[in-house]
Amino acid sequence: MAGQYSAPPLANYSYAGDGHGRRSTCFSGDGCRAAMTITGIRNIILQELGLIRAGLHTAAVVGISIVFGPLLLSNYTGLRKKFQREGSDPWSWEAPDAMEEGSLHPPARWLSSAGDDDGSDDAAAGIPWVLLDLEGYVADHRNSTTAFALSPCGKQVQVTFFLARPPRVSYFCAFCPGHGHTEIPVEPMILAMEGNLVLLRIVVGHRKTISEGDGLYIYQANGAGHGGAPSLKLLPRAPVGCVFYSDQVGILLRHSRLDGGGGGGKDEFVVAALCMLCDPGVSAHLHEGDKVRLEYHRQAVFVYDSKLDAWRVNIVSLDEQQQQKQPGSPFVHLNSKVIAIGGEAGTMAFVDLWQGILLCDVLSGNPDLRYVTMPPSIKPGKLPMDDARLFRDIAVVGDRIVYVEMRNNRKPVLNGSYNFTFDGWKAKTWSMPVAVAAAASSEEDWSVDCDIVSSDDIVVDDNPHFELLPKVQDSEGRPMPPFKALATCHPALSLNEDDTTVYIMIKIDPEDGEAWVIAVDMSNKELSGVAEFPSERIRGGNFAYVHSRISKYLTGIR
């Protein structure tokens, strides 16, 4: 029956990967397919060690890293054979065997909606924020958002955005003018966004020399010195060829959040990533005092400063008192997302959506970490091994940090080959003042904003949006109520102030290439929008899109 799935044991994991940690899938213990990412491999390693969960490379593991670091790295390297070449830098990654065919064909209706490739039928009205596909397309399309830069190998690269109002998902294209699509052998990726800035990874060149063409680029809307036109800049390589992922790196505008800055024009910025140190070569980039600490601490924050156009590396640690804020032992932090708090010290939040937040003052000369715990889960018990972003989201909206958790409800099935079916979902949102969070608050400082105990509470009568939802029938051919037998995941918060809408992805079958994004008004418990989402490239329950204010600066809103 469509929409009914069992949860096979952990032994059924597949280790196939795509080089970005996306698309290849596995069954999760929560009954929803989840990405077989590098994070998933880390989880398996630590399960074998008898730990709840932790990770390497994209994680910030504080406390257990000193004891288990060498052992974890040994297992991790062995499991990553499908992700990197024999003898390559341990921080590098291997490209997939072939680019997804769908990555060469962006959604036609977005391109043709205004008749002249301007990117959106809503552009004239302005779009304050968008849901943006994390993985770009390789296609030669241009509009007023197109910006150019030179790649590490000297070839020109262009980036173009195509915007649509949520719940539709916007996207971007990258291309090398004058060359075929094979010049970009791997799907371009969004790593981080903040205000008018987007951090991208684009690989240009032959697959056999892929590490040489791997570049980090900053796209800036209304770039200074460009007459209001967007700009694209290639950043210097990070120390020792470090590769960052979207769950560990963020952008901070130097005048934002706590000090009331804007986010346009000539703002200086920093890019910061929290990493586990896997390579002794990192020590060559550290300050003298940090070199001494390297033997005892295994975490570092990598910071690119646009003022200096250079990277620096600082060893960081979390003191025992802060570690004790997290229930259980040992202290574990697996990063899911990075958000900017701001202020004079340049506070950034490295978020483990399952457990808590590590705050780091990245503009400080000697930064250390502080800890903020998450609210209690709406589904107590052992933490799943899935990507936390499939069930939770966090964002700074106005002067508050907003957090959402959603989970599928499950109903046992007495016959057939599956032992349960999805039976709707539940969701809850919390928030906390930014200033309170920046002071390393406690779990008690979170306040509940909205709570939908069951999707059955959403009013169906006289709501035309329900007609756009996929229709599912039971075993006897009868139509099922809304949200029944549908796989639901991937909540994304609205970035509008005083807006309690949460955007959620739904599928009939997690392996389908067809998905929908729904808008749910949490305050009024109403379905306020439905849009199809072309998801052929992310079969299974995979993290797919992120929210961004880049559209605010590309469509003229101030």
C-alpha cells in the first residue's frame, strides 16, 4: 500500500555516497528514509563504540575527542573510501561517479514564468525571503542576478539565481561561459547564507584534477563598487585544503543583529567553520599559544576575514561547567547548522539540532565556546540517527531565535509486509531573545510559541489548498484523510517577523522523485499554501533546501 513503510534494522545501511553527503539513502530508526551522509557513517562508527552519537570532520565533538579521536579517524577514513581518492588529502572529498542528469535541467516553469528569464513572476513585487535549493544546476542561464568570477584554474564562472515565493523552492545555476557542462563536473553547492551574501562551493575543471578546481565563492547582492550589480568573488583556499560542509560553516556580517546593522552595500564579513582537527598540518597555521594547546584540544574555528582577505585558525574548547549543561555523559555535539548572532564580539551559533548550541565569539583574538541547551523534544527517548535537519530547524527572526521540531506519527499495521504507516505529524515552535541566547542561557529560557499536537487539528473545511495535496488511498481504495500515509519531514521556518508559518516537505513514497512543500500557519492551525517541488535529485528523505534573505537584496526590498 502506498505510504506504508517499515523500519529495517541498522544493518541495512548502504554506504554509497555522492561526494556532497547527499542523495544516497538509508532506512532510519525513525521510520523515514534518511541521507546516507558522512554524518551517517560517523553515527555508525560511534554506535559501534557504544556512544550515543558523535562525529568527525563536520562535527564538533568536545570532551570525547581526546580519548577517541585517533580511533574514530581510523574507522572514519576506512569508511570514506567511496568519498575520496586513494592517497588524497584526508580533508578532501571525491566527486560522484556521474552528475545527476536532472542537475543539467533546471525547472522550466521557473525560467519561463516571466517570459524573459528574469527568474520569477513575483520579482516586480519583491520577495523578502526564499526557500533555496541547496544544490545548484549546471546550465547556461542568465538574468539580472548573474555575477561572474575567475575559478582557481582561471576559467570564468557565472552564478544566477531564480527566485520564487515560498512555498515554491527557488534555485541557482552555475556555468562556465564558452565551455560545456562537463567543465563543472560536480553539482555546485550552497554552504551558507546571511543577509545579502551566499557562500558557494563550485568545482571547475577535469574530474581527475578536481581538488585543484574546488573553490569557495562569495556571491554578494548589490555588491559595492559594482553599480548595484551583484558580484562573485573567489576566496583564498582554507588552510591545509580543508573542505567545509553546509552543517558546519556560516557567515557573519560585521554589522548585524545585536548592533543593529543592515546587510547590504559594503559590509565586511567573516566566514567561520567549527571543525575537528584531523591533520597535523593545521598546526602550521596556528598562533604560537594555540600550537601548545593543539596536543590537548581537537577543535578549531576556521575564520576568513574579508578585511584581511585571509584565513586564521584558533583552537577552541568548552569548559567543564559549560559541558555539564548537557544531560548525560560524555559531552557530544554534532553540528547541524550555523546561524549568526552578531554583536561586537561577532558571536556565531554552531547548532546541534538534537541537543544544543555552541556559541563562539569569532572576532575575539582568543575565542572559547559557551553552551545553550535545546528545549525538550516533542518525542522523548533515544535520539534518532537521522540528519537532525530533517526534523528540526532554527533561525534568527527579528530579535529572537526561533526553533521548530516536527515528527511523524506512526500507526501499527497488522498485515502486509510493513509494520507501520505514517499517521500524520506533530510540530512545535519555541523562541528566545537573541540577547538572552548570546549570554549562554539555559533550557528554561525557551518559551513555547505554537504547538500542533496532531495534524488532524488542521482545519480542512473550505480550504482550497487541500485540493493540491497528493491523494492517497487505503487498501480498499478509499481516499484517506489529509496527511495520512504521507512521509513528512524537512521543516523550514519563515523568516518574516510575526509569521508563525512553517514549511514542510511531504512525499507519498520517500523514494519518489516527486514532492510537495506545504505552508502551515502554526498559530491558526491552517494550511496556507502548497507547491510542487521537483525532487528527482534527492530521492529519499534528504536535506534539500534552506531559507535565505538573498531575495530581499535581489528584488529591491529594503
